[in-house]
Amino acid sequence: MSDGQQNDPEVGSGAGGGRRHFLKTLGLGAAAAGAVAAAPAPAWGGRTLKDAFADLFRKHYKEMSPDEVEAALRRIERRAEARLGVGIDCSNTPPLEGVVFGYAINVSVCRGYRDCVSGCVKENNLGRDSQVQYIRVLEMEQGTLDLEQADHYYDPATVPVEGKYYLPVQCMQCDDPPCVKACPVEATWMEPDGVVVVDYDWCIGCRYCMTACPYWARHFNWTEPQIPAEEVNSNTHYLGNRPRPRGVVEKCHFCLQRTRVGREPACVEACPTGARVFGNLLDPDSEIRWILANKTVFRLKEDLGTEPKFWYYTD
Amino acid sequence: MIRFLFDAVRTVLQGPREYWLWLLFLAAVIAYGVANYVQQLTTGLVVTGMSDQVSWGFYISNFAFLVGIAAAAVLLVIPAYIFNRRDVKEVVLVGEGIAVAAVIMAMLFVVVDLGRPERFWHMIPGPGRFNFPLSLLAWDVVVLSGYLLLNLGIPFYILYSKYRGGEPSLRLYFPFVVLAIFWAISIHTVTAFLFSANPARPYWHTALLGPRFIASAFVSGPGLIILTLQVIRRVTSYRIEQSVIDLLALIMTFALQINLFFVVAELFTDFYNEGSHSVSIRYLFFGIEGFASLRPWIWTALGMNLVAVTILTIHPLRRNLVTLNIACVLACVGIWIEKGMGLVIPGFIPTPLGEVFEYTPTRTELGVSAAIWALGFMIFTLLAKLVIAVEQGKVTHAR
């Protein structure tokens, strides 16, 4: 925390005293003070007026100078502490050189346990009450790929069921992503490592990207996402798993906070059957490249031309 | 100029008791809606019936309908300015007033749908990042705001000229009229493309969507204008010639016939060889897996449009004001359902992953929507009051 003085009095209390203190430090006039005092406390989510202002009038991620990014990261940390009661560490690790991430799932091995789902929820600070999940595992009828026949709400305690197979679906990190085209404010884009990311502080919440996505991979925060303090993952990334505000869209980002420092995504680690393979598509010696070269693979809805970087294969 | 604005304000502030009661009623509805919107702002869009499955609902449905109403003003603009029909020219400013109110309503329906309305400025090029020309939503922002400016600018110039006791110079405003005509078609085409641009949603992903939007707009638009003109005829001394209503009724008849033909074309293509692209339309008309909440809506709309087209096609019934009005109301409501609950919502059902999850608007959504409609009516009432006063020469520079 670089700015402890700005941070402390406003947190949680919402008391008028704290706000007055800030107005004094900001040197605002009496008229402004009157207007501010009349506003209800949650208007800036328990943050300082200065932080709220800085958040409101911040620049687009790609237009921020390194200093401005740094300031934004610290604001995110303060905001998270005020809201969740836990200190987090928000980084901005850049994409690795010569890396484009890809993913493959072995459908003949997946048993539908949904451990990937719970691993993802914990790792990525997904709202517990809002029940947003980046991964949806479909229980499919053996002998068809017809999604209309899939069961989305099967009981994981009874899997695997005879006559069924399991098809996990998440963001395909399309190479020609229709969601990126759809966004009217460029709040979502593809990073050089091939991951489609969202700037949660730039998204206006129009949800046109959700309409454009053929994989139902985008989710909206209909309410303030709640995470119990003891379950918050404090290792976060600006474009990744940092706590999201209400009213914006989020999606799977291949666990940027892990994968950009050489670790596997949480879903790969959580999978008990080894069905999930993650790696660098540009590395000819990677496991994922071996699978693409030696296995029968398919992609979901390939005919839509979005070029998913996400394959399924069988043994 | 300042005196004109001053006189304009004075004109709309003067009126009989009924006028004030009407405005008061609208203000009450707006206040109720604002209270609902405050609740939505402070709690989040969770207070609506929308979900990750059906992520657009009643708001965007109304938006799609209202863009059509706005575009339909062109049906008065063309005969008035291009064919120079005197009878139409007398009411063309009323039509443009409807367009202004409709565009503002359409824009507000998008704004209330935003999760982060305070970040709206992110769309302004310069301080924000405007994804133009890639995003169809960006296109919609451009065409709608342009259309609003055109429909404010042209009537303002004409009214101001008349206020000063002169005649507006045709050579000066004609280029803008031509631009406004193309622009009107573009706003509804772009709005249709906003939906049809998505292969992820097979129900919308058809080249017929643009033509269907235009055809249905040329039904609901004239229908609403016909009803409005009769109200003006009743509550003011302003003369509205029957020939204008006859013209609009005829356009509406053709448009509704074409629109129903489009519906048939769509039903045939989807059901003759039924595949995965037909699931939404099956859900809409017949229901799937026991879910069928939209079924009564679409059959009602279809029934209304069929009765309306029958009335309109039979000449004596179309020329009779009572039956014509019935047809107008039926067609307007029918198109409103067809384009809203019948077009926007089923596009999301089932989801791209095949999940069937239904949607019903909540009381909050209905309240906010009612307020936007009331505001639209209020804007139109005030504009119409001014237009009629100036046209009748009651507000002039001389006084």
C-alpha cells in the first residue's frame, strides 16, 4: 500500500468524518462538500473520493502510461481491501515472448467430476452467491454431439453415467473473436499471447459480446460478486482474476495470473483424470502440438469461422 | 434566436386544464420509473428478469421497436419534400416530432440496459475508445445520434423561418432532407444488422432480418402516426386532411402484406427441413421441453396482424376511420410483440450451449420502461404543441 493515509478512514465506515477529511486534503470548496455530503455512502463503494474520481476518469488500459497502470493497480488493491476485507496483490505481468496459448481436452478421459469448475471458481475469485462459472461441463448423450440434448445440471456425485460422455466448455480464445468485434468501446481484446481479455474498469456492461459469443463463455455480474474473505485468492492480475465490480462482463482468461509466470491454469491442475492439456502453440515440442499432430481432434462449432484455440480429442 | 426559444418555452407552458392533467399524468409515470431505475442502479441489473442465458430483455425489445417508429417518419418526409404534397407538408413536422421522441426513447432504452451507465463516455472518440467501424453497436450509436440531429435541425430551421415570418429556403434544407431519407432507412437497417451479425444466434442470423425490420417499421410507424394525427385533430383546431391518413393507410397495407409474406418465408425455411437453426423458432411458436412462455405472445401477435391486414386490404374497411383505427392499434401492438418478445428474446433461447432458460420481465423493468414511454409521449406533446402553434401563426416574431 503506497498510500495508506488515503486508504484508512473511508474503509467500510462510510462515516462523514472521513469524507470531510478527504475534502480538506483535496482542497475542494464548500459547494462541492455540500453536494458530496448529500450523496449516500455506497456511491463510491467505500472508497475515497479521490480513488472514485480516478477510477471514473481513468484512461483505456492501452493508453495508460506505466505510472498510470501502477496507480490503477494500487487503486484496485485498495478497492478490494475495502470491499472484501482482504489485502490482494494485483500484478500486470506482460505476455511472454513467442507464446500463444492453446488448450485441448481428451473427451474419452473426462468423467464429469467438475473439479475443474470448482478449481476455477476458487482461483479466479468468482462470485460465490452469483454462481458465475467459466467452465460448463455438459453431460452428453453417447453417439451425438447435439448440444440441445446436453444435461447442464447433472449430479456430479453419480458420474460417470452409463451411455453418457462429458464435454467441458469454456472460452475457446478464438483467434477471430466475434466478442471483440462486438464491443463498442474496445473493453475486450486479444492479447499477444492469444488470450481474449476484458478490462473490467472499461466495460460499460452492454452485454453485446455475450450476444456475439457462440460458446456462451461470457458472464455478466448482475449483482456485486461476493467472496468470503478467507476464500479470496490474493494473487491476482489486472486482466485476469482481480475482483470484479458489479455490472461488467467477465470470462475465462486461461488463468493469466498463473500462466504468464509459467504455471498451468487452475482447471488443468484440478482435473483428476488428466483430460486437460495446456501449452504453447508456437513451441513445436509442446504436448499440445503433439496432440494436434497425432490425435484425431475436433473443435466445437468450427463452421462459424471463429478459429477457436481450443480442441477436443479422443484416445 | 433567443427570443424564439423564449417564445417556444412560453408556448408549451400555456395550455388548457386537460393539457396540464395529461402532462402531470406523464410526470407521475416518469417519477415511478425513476424510483425503479434508482433501485436498479443501486442493486444491479439482478432486479431485472435477465440472466446470463437471456442477457437482453424487455429494454432491448422496446429499443428495436422504437427505432422502427423513428425510421417511419420518412414516410411523411418523402411525399412532403420530394413530391411536394401540400397536405403532407402540413403534418410532416409532426412526423418528425414523433421521430425525435422515438429516437430519444430508443437511446434511453439502451442506457437503462447498461450495467455501467456512468461509463457511457467511453464511447466518445477522444476521451473514450469507439470501436467504429467494427462494432455494430458503435454503428447504431452513430446513426441514431445523427438521425436525432437531422430531425431536430431541419424542423428547427423551418419553424424558426416561419416564426420570423419568412418562408424557409428549400435550397438550403433540401440536401439535409435527402440525407435524412437515407439516414432513416439506415437506422433500422443497422439495428437489424446488430442482430443478424451474430452467427452465434441462428434465429437472427438471416439476410431477411433487415428487410423484415423495414417492412414492419412501415407498418407500426404509419399506424402510430395515423392515430396521433387523429388525436391532434380532436384536441386542437389544426386542420389535418383526410388524404394524408389515406396515404399512410395505403402504405401500411402494403407493408403489412409484405411483412406477413416475410413471416411465411421464414416459417417455411425453418420448418421444411428442421435442424438446429430452427430450435429458437420452434420454441417461440410451439415451445420445447415443456417451456413455452413466448407461445401465447407470438400467436396473439400473428392473430392481431392477420386481422389488421384483413381490415386494411378491404377498401371500405380501410376508409372507415373506426375500423382503420382498430387495424392501426392491432398492427402496432402486433409488431411491438413480434419485434420485441418475438424477436429479441427467442434469439437467446436456447443458449448457444443448448440450455433452455426462460425470461419474464420484472416489475422494475416494466416500471422503467413505462417511464421511458411516458417521457417519449411528453417530448412529443411539447414538440407538437410548438409545431402547431408556429404553423398556425400563433407564435411569431411580430407579436
